[in-house]
Amino acid sequence: MQEVKIWHNPKCSKSREAMEILQENKCEAKIIKYLEEKPDVKKIKAILKMLDIAPRELMRTKEDIYKELNLQNELDDDALIRAMAKHPKLIERPIIIKGDRAIIGRPVEKIAEFLKS
């Protein structure tokens, strides 16, 4: 089986549910606590490519920091990526990575199917 990684926030209920699903599927995943091990711009771009989404789709747009930084009016994708690198709280979670593919584990029911694929 390919190595599985999870960008995990232990304080997030969905992220904790994702960890339970990984355990139920007997999947030992490398846990990346991305709020502590802040991903750089290069890692965020790699995740975006795996997810095949635009930067804003990876962002938690209801976070206070999103509004404080006025990101709703930001049109430059690179600026959004830099904001996520500087403020990883803006990154949606959990992210499950398997090989060269990734998903955002919301709803968490998607995770088990992803692991089997």
C-alpha cells in the first residue's frame, strides 16, 4: 500500500473523525500537524495540484483571519497561497494524501473510499 499522510489538526472534530477512519481501515498514516509544521508555498502548491483545485477552494473562508486579511477581495492566487503558508489556520482540513493524489476529507465518508482506490 502507498504511504498515506494526513494534514491533521487535533482540535478539529472532522480531523479527529478522519483519524478514526484511518484506524478503522488499518491504515497507518504519517501525521502532519500542519499548524505546527507550517507548510511552505511549495508544499501548498503541490497539494493544490494533487487536489486539482484553485487556492481559494482550499481555504477556510469563515475564519476570522480570512476576513482580517481582506482575502475575500484578493484575486492573486499566489497571494492566497502565501497567506495560507503564513497562516495555516486558513487551510481546510483534514487533507488525506496517498501517493500523488489527495482529498479534503469533507465529508469524512469520502476517506474510506479514497483509501481503497
